[in-house]
Amino acid sequence: MLSPIDHCFFKIHRLLGPFQSRLSIRSREPLTKTLRTSRTDMKRLGLVFLILFAAVAFAADSRVEFKLDTSEADAVLAILELRAAGRQVTDSDWHRLFASEPYLRLKKREADMHRDFTDDDFRRFVQSDDLSKRAPALRHTLDAWKKADLRGAAERILPYLPADARVKASVYPVIKPKTNSFVFETDVNPAIFLYVDPDQSPSEFMNTVAHESHHIGFSDAGKQYEEKIKALPENARKAAEWMGAFGEGLAVLAAAGSADEHPMRDFNDDQRIRWDQDMKFVDQQLLQVNQFFIDVISGGFAKPEVADHVAFTFFGYRGPWYTVGYRMGSFVEKRFGRGVLIKCMSDPRLLLAKYNEAAREENRAGRIDNLPLWSTEILKAVGVQDP
Ligand SMILES: [Zn+2]
């Protein structure tokens, strides 16, 4: 299994290739012999390695690129602090909030989701007694997040990304009425919205950043996946599109760092207990999503919006897109290794197929009580073989 250190070595080997061949061509001798020849060569070699390691460091660094923008949260807190001090909040204070990039993009996102979101509603939210009471805690949390190692959090999930995938995004800690964190416009202008939550521990916060970073890291693979499934008949394409939602469970796995770790290891006891409870029903949930895919493919939904509505319910708090996605991801990684899992992450149809392969083996061996399988007709419809 690859660890972050293994991953660095992988990059070093990749970069070493061309350097090694250039050295050999110049000296027309193997690298080992060049090492022994002369002091000048030693110096040259030293310089080459210096450049090489600088290149490696740069390459590793440049895979994560975050632009932290706290202007919305800063503007909200400025208003709360003026109110707490009994001072007047001016139009320019409100303008600073409503013109901030995170606020404008949050508004756009909520409109995309057909949710009501107006400046007047938001003004009432900022002026509420509840938010005033939470101002000191929000200030404390935001100040801590400004100093947090966001890059370090994102680097945790790099071993769970294709080698050329990058995590590039604007990061917006936001004070807002809804308590969710999410990614937005991952294909054109990637952003991570992080709900400023004073109840979240530092380890939960880092896990959340890692989780969202995994979604960002897969945006390129997502575009390629869309191309791959473009030619499928409409109903099968819809099922294949929704298979991408298992990315939630895969992000849980990546943020935990290993299939051997508890997926909620960074969270409090309540969250861990809740996850363990939900996982008791993971087999039933798989069968439920299986039926959903059959219905979508066979045209069982009167309107596409109804199918989407059902699929949205599978997000839940941490519903089947998380639990079943995690079950398949951890199962495939343990049986076939992380390399195969990453291929499955890039093409979620393969995740279902590889899961079936591993589950059939287990069922035949009788090691686990009869694991549920994805129906062959689903896999066939989306264009993959049921092994
Ligand atoms: Zn997610």
C-alpha cells in the first residue's frame, strides 16, 4: 500500500528517468561509473541532484494550490463587533459583506440549487441575537483557521489521487445560516466553502479540508468520465452519472488516510458511533441504490427530476453515497491495492464491477455472510463487464 512517503518516492523516480538518460548520453557511460570518474563530474552531479531535488520539491508543492479568502467572514464579524460595541453599522460595512467574493459566489451557488437566498434574509441572519451571542466563538475559530495548515490537510489525500491530479481552489471560510461545507464549480473555478463552526475540533476541520480537497482533485478525472459515458443511452448515462456520487464515500476513505483507519477517526465519539450504526445497514443500502439504478435504466421514473430527487436523498447526513461508496472503496483497496482503487475513482462504473469481483470471491470462500452484489444488468447497461 502506498503511504505519502512512497508517493514522494514515486515522483522522484519519475523525474529521475530523463535526468539519468541525459547524463548517460553525455558520458556514454553508466551512471554508476560516472560517479567514480572525477571530482568535476562529482560537482556537476551534485548540482544536478540539487536541481533535481528542487524540482521535486516544487513539483510536490505545486500539486496543492489554495487561495484563502476570509473576506465574507471578516465582514460579518466586523458588523457583529460594531453592534456589540454599540456603534453604528454603515452602508459601507454592509457593502463590504455583500460585495465580497465568497458572498457573491455563495449567492450564485444557492441560486443554482434553487434555494432562496437574498441580501435582506442574510442581513436578518447577521442581525439575529443568536449570531451576536456566537460572535466571540466565531472570531476565535476564524482566527485559528487563518493559521491552519490547509496545504498539509490537502496533502494527506494526494496518495488517493491520480499522479498528475492537482488540488487547486479558492478556500472560503464562511459565516452563513446553513451549516454545510461543500465544493463549487470544480470544473471552471474550483472553490471550497467551509462553514465556520466553533464546535468543530481542529482534527475535524483538517479532515473536512482533506475531504473537500479530494473532490477538487478529481475534477479533471470527472471531466474525462463525462466524455466516456457521453455515448451511452440517456437512461444508462443518468445511472452512470449518479455513480459518481460514490465519490463521497471515497473522499471519506481518502481523508481517513487508509482503509485500516476508522473513517471517522478525526471526529468526536458521537460521529463515530453514528457512522458505525449506519454501516450496520450498508448491505440494505447497497440493495436500495441497486434498485434505484435498475429503475433509472429501465425508465421506471416518470420524469428525470423524480430520479434526481431520490438520488439527492441518498446524500442524507452521511447516506448511501457515503456508506456504500466507502464500503466499496475500502473493499477494493484491500483486495486489489490502491492503484486499482484510483482507476475506479476515475471511472466509478469500474468501482461497482471490482466490488462485485471481490464480493463474489468472499461469498464463494464463505468468509463473510453473503455480500450483496450489483445487478449484472446495471453494469451491462453502463458499458462495463461484470467479472
Ligand atoms: Zn463530500
